Amino acid sequence: MKRIKRITRIGFLSLFLGVALLSFMTESRAWSVNTSLDPFDVYGNCGGSETGLYGNKANYVLQALKNAGQPETMKDVLAIKLLSCKTFSGMGPSVIAPCPSGSPYTYCVGNDNDGAGHNILLGVLKRNAVTNPNATYSGCTGGGTPHSKLALYQRAGGDPLMINGIVTLQCGVATGVSVNPKQVACPSNSPFKYCVKTSNDGHGNAVLLGAIGANGAGDPYALYGNCTSFNQGQPGYRAKADVLTDLGISLNTVRTIDILGCVNPDTTGDNPPPLRLISCSNAFWGSIGNYYDQCVGGLDAKNNNLYLGINK
């Protein structure tokens, strides 16, 4: 039987109303709930289960990490994909599970009874050498010279601010003459929002890349950069989370990082100081600072005058 605890009549009524409201709110977007890659998004009412209940993907990942004796943190998690959802078949709990053969996931999490009537398998993508967007292509065969994944993505018209990672899906010997990369359909059931392909990147490689889409404006691992003009800044992109690491701020419990401003350094002679923790009541952004636990401001390593709002 399902692992659902007994509840009082009042508690049941509250749960019923809450589930009814959630079902109403998500009905219009039910097509996307179970395909969302946002680590903190919900899934549910899938795999033949008619409970109408929804669960949070991050919650089950944290449970599995705890059960495996690993630190319970969402640090460096870029995406979580619902790989399978069936009717419950056991009594749980959440465990680290084998991933499908050939899949790009860092690890997977399974639970044969999530408490809401589902048997689920989740694929977790983490920030590492494989997903690093600023790294060169990996696993290339042949005599070509690997080049920047991010640069190829940009050559195909991709916006760096819309992603948090890039994975090399294929890299082999170039075929034909050099051609500009283009955006193509991603492999079915993949965790990628954008895919880029070229039969010859100009360096002897035929390449297929998968880019992981950023999870909204607050995604800690979404890229930022090239905020300055008039040649004051240095080109290039990095994750917002890297700024916190530079300042010695732990990412273990960081939920969101918003860019509150990224502008040219002050040219009036009052040069901004290096990045540091500052008061969220800073006049630069006014009342919006009330929405954040911590704030950061100043010049980053590439001479962008950057302001960040952090929530934990």
C-alpha cells in the first residue's frame, strides 16, 4: 500500500483543497511540468497514477544523498530530468540508481514509491568538466583541434545568458568543407534545450553540442558577462555562482542569484572597489534589495561593475 500517513479530517480537508488548487493551477501547464529541467520544479500525476499529487524533484535527490551518506546539498546541480514515471511498485525510499546507458547524467535517483503513488527515476546533471561551457570539445576522434564549446554555440546564434552548461555529444573527423554551425533538434528525451551541429568547425572537427538551458533569471549557474562597453571590460562569460566562490561564500544552500546590475565602471573618477558583500539597502537598486538575504557589488575579474542579489 502507499506510504501515505493517516491524517485528521481537518488535515485531510486542507490537503484536499491544497491538492485541488495545485491541480487547477498546473492543469494548464501539465504538458510541461513533467518535462521541466528546473531542479526545484514539480512532477506528478503521471505514469498511470491518478492521485493528482505532485512532488518536488530536488526533495527526492536530497533524500537519496542523505540515504547514501553524502552531503545533502543542491550545490552545482544544473538540471534534474524526470526520466521515468510509473505507478508505485514498492515502499521506497529514494536511492542513487543506475542511469540509462549512454546518458549524460552525473548520477540518477530512483524511488519505487514517492509517497504520491509514483515510481520515478530522475537524472541529475551537475556542473563539472563535462558540462563546463567554457571548456573545449571533449572525446574528439581524428586529427582535429578541439575548440571552445561556448564559441561554437555562439557562432550558431546562441545566447550565453540563456544557458548554464554545454555537453559534447559527438566530436569526430570533419566531413566536407568548413561550414557555420547551426541549431538542430536535440536527441529525444535529452536534457538539452539547444543543440548545435557542424560537419566541419573549421578546425577539422564534426561536432554536436547539447546546451543546458538556464532555469530562469535566478539560476545560480546561468552565465553572465560582456556587460561593459567602450572597451572597458574584458570579453567572456562565467557563472554567477563563481562570484560567490571568489568571495568565499558557500554555495551549499544558495537558492537563487539575481543580477541587479551589470554596467560600465564609473568614469567620473570615483572608481568602484572590487567585489565584496554590501548592504542590500544600497541606493543603486533601491527597494528591490528588500527581497534578498545577501548582496554583492563591485568590479569583477573582467572589470564589470556587477551587483548581485542572493537568496538562500
